[in-house]
Amino acid sequence: MSQAPNEFWAQATQQFQDSLSTGWSKALQSFQTMDFGSMGQGAAADLPQIRFNAEKLQSLQQQYMAQAMELFGQGMKGPQLGNDKRFADPAWASNPFAAYSAAVYLLNSRTLMGLAEAVEADEKTKNRIRFAVEQWSAAAAPSNFLALNAEAQKKAIDSKGESIAKGMKNLVHDMAQGHVSMTDESVFEVGKNVATTEGAVVFENELFQLIEYKPLTAKVYATPFLMVPPCINKFYILDLQPENSLVRYAVEQGHRTFVVSWRNPDASLSHKTWDDYIEDAVIKAIAVTREITGAPQINALGFCVGGTMLGTALAVLAGRGEKPVKSATFLTTFLDFSHTGILDVFIDEAFVKYREQEMGKGGLMKGQDLASTFSFLRPNDLVWNYVVGNYLKGETPPPFDLLYWNSDCTNLPGPYYAWYIRNTYLENNLIKPGKATVCGTPLDLGLVDTPVYIYGSREDHIVPIDGSYASTQVFKGKKRFVMGASGHIAGVINPPAKKKRSHWIRSDGKLPKTHAQWLEGAVEHPGSWWTDWSDWLKSHAGTQIAAPKRYGKGQYKAIEAAPGRYVQAKA
């Protein structure tokens, strides 16, 4: 009798080992037949065969078997969940079943990613596999399901079901508005507590409004300053609230500041092209700013896609023999699309052709589709975190101006979007002299000798730091490159008063071919990069003159108070 439990355990262990081996084989078969090309609308016949590095595969299998057996041996005796914040609440550790399910999930998730790393394929295929595995793993987490989420269950019991009722209410609300709430959007109102810097719209056409801001100093620099934000988002990322507004900071430094506020496209703009946005928006904004101020040249800044458009406009103007921009700042901007990071997984010839056929002659790229794509680049932080909080735990996310802006999405005209993805992400034509023609002018960025300030964020997942740095090899004039900490938005919107994060500069000013080489000679400085940029911009801003007492000039009169009508339109 005393041997029976041991015999039973031995049989159970052997069965578990057999099931692991069988499951491992089935997992490999499933992995090899998955359609990883569907993200690019590619045909299955064109997909590369999935092969594994035998040595890595064997090591991974041994590791998985050992860890699975160890976990099985522990049973329900409190498996370790590591530092994963999804399972950090004490409710997980105090619930043996939940802790065990989380531990099994973490083991399987690590193993799936290990399988992805063991694949022998070209880099694009490997990136697509990694991305697909990350999406599957994020979606399959036990924390996403009420039946498995110990924290949500405990909250439901403690609140006597109130958290579930609130979660259902949140779900119905989000279904009605068409997106998952990342913040309490009811707290914010454009023009009331975001986009509040005082100014007036002094020009508008069907694509944009031009806002001029009221000076906050008795004197302003003679060379005016124009900001071109991305048209994929609303402009007020640059003017969230007074304490973190780059617009207000520029005005406080004595710059006569103008900002492009893009119209949120509807069906009436569905035929607009990249050429239209360059000629009738960016180049037009430059011209109007010069006419209002009487300045022969202006300083300009482009952020993200706004920087790509500004760079294109400068090349068009240079091709025409014009140089109306005295200096240019590029924030987290692609001009050379050789290092596009995770977004590259979506782009191939089949995908671009599909989009061209769908909307290349007219139509709209919906803002919500774009927003969802960017959110799923970080699925745990920007999707499932809010699904769990809003619906399973019945929580209202706290007010956060940046996330409110992130949810205020914009459409894009189909022809504009189709031209952009082919000539940038797919073919990288902007850096090939004469390859692309914009506004009737063959593009050659090498003709642009304007002094430039180039900023990149170290942890940027949308414009990776190598992509930002690549612009240093494109322009021929004087260049300064600075790297900031954090990501695409938080790295840029980093006011000095907060005394947060760091930035890196090379004192020798050298700009070697790669960012890695540049970083070898860079020195970290505490705090925001804004002060370094401000000093640089002032060196190109000319003398100081009396600040104007009214908005606009001549035919350009104040149309309405900032932030204007265009920014209010919803997608």
C-alpha cells in the first residue's frame, strides 16, 4: 500500500511527459503552417517556408520540458510569477489555481517567443513572426478573462458585484464611442483645458488653418517660427496644457509662433494627394507666415509625419531655387525609411497594391483604423491593460491629457496615404535623388542646405532611434543631433520644469554613419532637451523687435480664436 502513491505519481509524471512531447510536436506543426503573411495581404503561395535552427530548437525543447516538469511538480504550491505587472496583485498569489494558470501561460508564452527566435528566415519574416506571436500571447493572457483573473474576481466579491456592473456600463459606453477608453475623456475639452495657448486663426483653406499665437514677451525675434505637426493626429500634442506645451514654451522664449492645424478629412477631401498637402498646406503655410511677418525667411519645425512633409517641401522649394526656410527642426522624423522598426511588418508590395486599389483614387483611411494599428504595437500597455481595467475591474481610467489626445484620431485622404506608404515605407524614394516627383519637381534632399536640428527618442517604437538618426546623413548643411530618453511622444513632450529624463549630445559635433557610432561619443545630460534646442533656435532667430500688437497683417486678419474649428472636428 505504501508504494501506491509513488506508483501513481510515477505514472502521472510519465503521462505528463508523454503529453508534453506530443504537444511539442503539434505545436511545431501548427507553427510551421501559420499564415504569417496575412498582415501584408500576401498570397499564401508566396510565403517563405518556416524552418528552425536545430540547435536552438533542441535547447528550447529541453528547457521547456524541464520547466514544465518543475511547474507540474510544484502543483498548486505557489508557482513564481516573476515581475509581470499583469499578475502583480496579491490576489493572484493567494489563489492557487489562478497562480498556476498564470505560470503555465508565462511558460508557454516564453516558449512561443523562443520558437520565433529559432526560426531561420529573412529578417522581415522573422519580424512578422515575432509580431504575430506577441499579439497571440498578449491576447491569450489569463488576466484578460474574468473566469481566470483572480484580481477581478476578488474585486467583484469585495464590491458585491458593483465592479462587474460598472464594467458592463464601461463596455457599452466604449462600444458606442467606437474605441477603448484610455482615459476619462469627459474631463477634457479642446480649447478649455487642452490647446489653451492664446492665439487666433489668421488663414484657412480646405486643408488647414494657420494659428498665430499672442506674444508673451515685449520683444520677439525677427525670424518667425512655424510648427508643422503630423496630419495623422491633432496639432495640440504640441499644446496640451500650459505646463507641458511646446507651443507656449516657444512663445515664452520670444518666438513669433505659428502652427498648422490640420482639417480632419471627410468625404469632400477624399481625393487629396501628397502633392496637395505639400503645395497647398506646408508650402502655403510657409508663404503666409512670411507674408504676415514680412520676414524673408522663417524657422520651421516638423514633428513625425509633419517632419517628413516639411523635408519634402524643403526639397521641392530647393528644386525651384527657393530657400524661404532659415533653419529646420525635425522631431522623431523619418526621411530615410531604411530603419522603420515594427511597422515594417505590415508593408510589402501586395499590401501597398491592395491599399492603392482600395483608396488610391479616392476614399478615406479611417482614423480609428490607424489608431488601432498604433495601439497594437504595444498590446499589453495600450490595449489589454484597458480592457482588463475598464471591463473586468469596472475602473474608470484616470485623466491624462496625452491619452485624451491619442484617442482624438484623424482620417487621411486615401490617395495621400497610398502615395505615402509606397514612396516611403515600401520603396524609400525620398532619399533617392530624382526618384520621386512632388508638385512637378524631382525630389533631391541633397539640395537642402538649411541648418537642421534633428531629435530622436531612444525608446521610440514608431520612429526608432536609428530611423531618426538616419536624417543626419541626408542633409548637406550644418546639422545637430540630440537623443532624448523615453518614447515617441513622452520623449518629445518633456518640459524643462519637470526635470525629468535625460538627453544625449556629442560635444564634438561629429555625425558618423550610424547611431551606434554616434552614441559612442555622446554624453548624457540630465533633464529636457528643450533648453539645448532653444539655444540652437535662438542662434537662427535674428535680432529682436517689438512684439506685434495684433494678429495677422493686411489680407490676413483674425478669423476666430485659437484653437479654431478644424481641430474640433471628430473622425
